[in-house]
Amino acid sequence: MSNVNPMPKEEGLDHTLSFAREGYMYIPNRRHSFNSNIFETRLLGKKAICMGGKEAAELFYDNEKFMRQGAAPNRVLQTLFGAKGVQTLDGTEHKHRKEMFMSLMSHERIEQLIILLRKEWESTVTRWEGMNEVVLYEEVKEILCRVACEWAGVPIQEDEIKSRSKEFGSLFESVAAIGPNHWLGRTARNNIEKWIIGLVEEVRNQELESTENTALHQFSWHRDLEGNLLDAEVAAVEVVNIIRPIIAISIFINFTALAIHQFPEAKAKLQSSGEKYTEMFIQEVRRFYPFFPLVAARVKKDFIWNGYTFDAGTLTLLDLYGTNHDPTIWDNPGLFNPDRFSEWEGSPFSFIPQGGGDYLTGHRCAGEWITVEVMKAVVDQLINRMEYNVPEQDLSFSLVSMPSMPASKFVINHVKST
């Protein structure tokens, strides 16, 4: 099999260091320099295909052409995903496991989560009123840790909240780290899984009473396609895969607060407009600011697309950040403009901050609805239910550090509930 067209190729033995230096912009920079939405490179000593844009995203989420098994590096499994989690599965096994997650995403269950969030946020604001300064990112991680654990049916003591929120945070904060920070993430993963494995076993031994419609209960009793209970270790990984992404919304919330501060015209519209503008604002936060830079898969079988050959087994990376800033998709993508979503058609392949494609049969994040509803609730709190000052601080954010967030983690003071 030969190329109809030669794929643009980055010359050199390996470009892993370039990726580390350029972060979110590694793929977009080369898409621009090659004037191509697809190119070949070498990462971690092996051939890789990088691509971005709407058509590339549609291809990437074709389950007949790509698989997730073996795509995530071991360092990602040891921190972000965990071993044998839903993100690593394909085919009917993936669909069956994904249905387990989607069963928790009903309107009623999400509303229960938001009720817990509002109650916890309002209680925390009372505590903030007595503090000289509030580091919003760290405080929100603790809020979301309490809320996510309670919603998931995971019992947690008050004196555990700070340490557990740091451990959960380390899972996504260390995903691109090297050296000590990476090992902190691995240690956190081991500690959390050991804790949750114990809870799964207690549920199965009827030593811990669990509420039927919670993640801990559902995942503890979930059976695979052969009718067997999941290994306790795998069930624990999946419980973590419910809690961790909810806590990771703290990154989006940090950028939400930043946008409210830096774009006063948007803040004024949030104060005077209804829910429609709030949702437009939230979607623009998710599009405009960096979250995760890319997702990975492997070619399932040899095929040719747009004249380019894809060989089975080849690592393929989809550019999330670059697709959300693609000028062929978005008008003036470097401008923060919530109004762009007033007539947005909702393509599952052009707006992909948390992946693309279909929720149930594909690999789009099952918790995306939760992300949007949590952010809406937080906007309401920040705009309508509290007052605060934003002192001088470093609000810049890096497109190299992954995940990115404001350098100061957004500090506020003189907090008062209204």
C-alpha cells in the first residue's frame, strides 16, 4: 500500500522535547507551518500522526478505523485514567461500560449534583468572608471533592477533604509532568485506588450500605458482557473516573472567574441576560481557554483517507485546542466572544473541549453535561450571590504547562454573600 499523497513529515529522530516545550501549540504550530491539517512526526521514539480540524475529528472518532487500546502512554494510565478504565476500551466492551456511566447522567441525577453544589458553595462563601484571601482554584477543588464524593456515594470525612482533593487534583495536574510531580501523581493514584477498592469490597460484603443510584453502588455491582462482576480494582478505577473529572471542572471554573474579571462587557450581559447567554458564555469559556491539548488513539486497520495512508497500530493524536481555535471553523478564534454561540449548530466534531463524537457509542466525555451544569451554577454564584474583589496578581496562563490555569490560581478577597 502506498500513499496517493505524501503526508507532510517533521524531519528528525524525535520531537518529544519540542512537544514538551510547545505544549498546547505543538500541533497547531505545525498545522500552520505545513499548511496541512495532518502531518507525521516522531514522539517517544515512535511514528505518530497528528491532525486537527472538523474533518479530522470526524475521522478520529470513527470506531471502525481507530481504537483506544494501547493508545494512552503508561504514565497517563498511572495518573489520569487508571488501568483498564473505560477510556482504554473499544467495541462492544466499551459501549457496555459506557452505558454504566451514562446511566448516571439523567436530568434528575445531575440536578441532585447541582443542589449539592449550591449548598456547599454557599456554606463555603460564609467561611471565605472571614479569610484575608481566597485562592479560588484550591478552594473549588475542595468544594467539588465534597460534592462529587457525596453524589457518587463515596463516604469521606471532613478531615480528609483537603488531602483527598489534593490527591484527586494531582491525577490531572501531573499528567504531563516529569520528575517529582509525576511521581506525586502516581502516588496519589495508588492511594485513591486503595481507598476506593476498600469501599467496593465493603459494599459487596454488605459492610457498607450504598444508595442504589450512586456510582459506588452501580459500579460495585456492574457485570461485564460475560456476566461477571468487575474486578474490585477496575470498579475502583471507574469510580475515580466519575469523581476525578468533576473535580477537574475546577480548571474551567478558574477560567470562568478570569473571564468574568477580564471581560466586563460579558459580565454585564450575564447580570442582565437570561440562561441562554449564560450558556453561551460557558461554551465560549470552554472553547477559548486551554483544558487538555489532545487525545490519542491507534489506527485499527490499514486505510487511506484524503490520499494519506494510515498504517495499523500507528499512534494518532487529535488536536483539541487547535480545533477549538481553528479559523476555518471559528470567526476570529482569538477573540473571546460568547455571542458566537447564539447560532451555533452544535457539531460534535468542531467544538471538542472534552472530545468529540457521540456520547454513548463514541469516546466523548460522559460528564460533559455535568461540566456545563456545574459551570452554570457557579456563574450564578459569582455573578448574583456573592461580592468580592480581585487584587493585583499574575493572571497570565501558559500554553506550555498542561493543564494550564492562571499563574495565581485566581485570588479574591473581601468576599461577601449577597
